[in-house]
Amino acid sequence: MAAGWFNLSRMAVHHLIIQGKVASTDFILCKAAIWRSCQGINNKCFLQSVRHVTFINKQTSVDIWKSATGVSNVGRKRGRARSSRRFVDLNKNRKLGEGREGMQWPGLNSPVFSRKDGREVNKLKVLPPNPEKQEELIKLREQSMKRKGRKISPLHRGWTGNKLPGTSIGCPDPVEDYTFEGFDTSVLEFKRVSSMTGTMGRRSRFSAFVVTGNGNGLAGYGIGKAPNGRSALRMAMNRAAQHLIYVDRYENKTVFHNFFVAFHKTRLFVEKKEQGYGLVCHRALKTIAQKIGIQDLYCKVEGSTRNIQSLTKAFFEGLRRQETHQELADRLSLHVVEYRPEMDNIPRVVASPMSNVREKREDGEEEVDFETLYYSGRLPFRKPKQEPFYSKYQSFERKMRQEYKRRNQPDALRLRIVHGLQPDYEVNRPKTKKQ
């Protein structure tokens, strides 16, 4: 009985195919469904309507990915969208009609008629497996998921990678007829801030803190806040250009003297250095010194080192308070004499007082130490130099006793050669026989 019912149903499907009401590609599915149902006729099983629509094929891929990667507006304001999973296009680099198992679909991924004679119609068939194709698709998908950062030349990068602090953003906007030629602006701090309001709720903005200067003693800093990052940078840059100050420099290279300055919990000990020393200081202070035109400087930061605004304000305040050599000579009525190790500590008068010079020290007056004169009674903490582990060995002490006898001989020989008191060493050097 089941076989007869199956033949009758198959004839009915053929009749529908001839009339065009059922597609030929669906014949295989109908045939399988009829055969399965006919096997259960004796058990009183009949064809039932099956629902082929689910949430997977009813919604688009974009909607399904949004349900898995979406973040609410409250979570987006709190920064949860940064760590959310990215959208992955599973159909990327795929052709229409291709899948895991290779199939030839005439009119979709292959021509309807054969290319040989053009008369034979291509049929639906299964292609041989191609595992390399699947591996290639996975590789291309992983490459497309990687975030591509903007390419910046090494000379224009910031302090850390592609982040904005430390980068240059150009010169400020002109004010009427004055253009800021030769000025350059660098970003010191760029962050997102938020404030709670009674009417609009949480209000988020961008805060930018920049410094601008011409590299010749003229510099200034400014801060700007705006809903847009570029607007905040432009506002801060223009404000910095409106608050420029001139900084006096010693020989246009370094500061006039060592000084101590504090701002809130940030304390700076700035030291004057000789030519060629370079800038050995905090990265933010190094950027500021380059905009001012200071080339040689050492600065030790104590206390808060992450507060960039306190560092900048303290450094500018210390530069504004510094005293030139002429002002120091007039205040103390003494000559300012400089000793440099590179000049063999030969005294050189740098400034002299405009009025009379004091010849004697007053009773109870302390000796003036130029190195710590502007430290306000404070001294920077310096870690004691740790002796090497081998300094306690007997072999090291024996070696030091042997070198003690000839400790000054190389320097004395060099001086005799320089002043012409030593015969030519190369001429009188004994020749060795060639082996």
C-alpha cells in the first residue's frame, strides 16, 4: 500500500512540474519527503506542514550581529563599546552560490550552456572538495578583521605609538594681520571628560592641553574643551597663542641657574647644564623645552609625575621667576664668576654690579652657594652610588694597590706630549722583529 501511494504521489508531482507550478530543483526534496511519509502509512503517519521560517533566516545578518555586538546608549557613554566584539562579514570574499561543499549551479556560479558547443545544458552537480579554498577564506577573513591604524612617519609620532599626546598639530590660526610663522604646537594631553548636569544628564566632551612656541624663547600653553576632538585641539591651540610669554635663556641654550618650583603635589628640581648635555627630563618637559628653545637641561620630578598640567604650570612658573646674572650681581653687589669643568675651571666673570662692589662680607652672612641659591632650602634626593660586589674581594684590592702607583702617569704623559716636553713617542718607539 505504501509503494502504491508513493507512485501516485510521484505522478502528481510530475504533473505539477509540467504545468510549471513546482520548480525542477525541488523535485528531489519532494520525492524524499513523500517516500519518508509513505513508509509510515501503516503506522498511521501522514504528511504534516513544516514551518521553515526561524529567527535565523527571518532576520538579516546585520540584525543578528547587532543583537550579539550591540551596546546600549548608557553603556556606550561609559565606554563599553570599546571592548565590544566587531562585526564579521561571513560572506566576504565568497561568490554567490559557493559554500563549504562545492556545487555547480547553472546560471548562478557557472554558465547555463556548455562552452564547447553552446547547445548542451549544464546540470547541477557536486564538485570535488577543495580544502585550500576554505583555508584561504579564513585567512582573508582574519586579515579583514584586523584594525588598520593610520600610518605616521617616525618623526611625527607621539610619545607612545599612534596616540595623540606628543604629536605636532601645526601653527595657530592667524589673528587679524599677524600670522604665527615659525610656531609649532604639540599636544601634551588629550582625554575625554564628562560632567553631570541637571537637565541634560551626563555631558561628555574632549579636553585638549597643548603647548606652542617658536623655538626662540617665546612659548605658551592652553587648554580647550569641546564636544568634538578637532574643535578642542583648535581651541586649545588658539588659547595658547593668546597667552605667550618670553623666557630668558643663558647663551640661548639653557637656563641661567638651578631652581626649585612646586605646584600642588608636583615638585621640580631644574639644573643648568653645559652645552651638548641634551634634555634629560620628563617627556612632557622635554617637549616644552623644545618649543621654548632650551637645548641642555636636567630636571628631576618628585611627587605627582602623571599630572601633565601641573608639570607644565610648574615649569613655566620656574622659568618666569628665574633671575639673570646681571640681576643677581646688582642684588648682591658682587661679581658673578663662572667655573666650567670643560674650561679647566678657569674663572670667568659673567656679570658685574652696576653700582659699588662689596669687598667684605657682613657679620653673620652665610657664604653664597650658586648651586643651591634658588633651591629655597631644599635639595633633590639622590640615591647613593652602590659599590660593586667585587669591591670586597682580595684580588680587587690587590689590583687597586698595583694601579695606585701609576694612577697619574697616562695624564702626565699626555700633558708632556701636548706641551712638547716629551720626545716623539712614535719615532723613539723600539721596533719589533716580524715573526
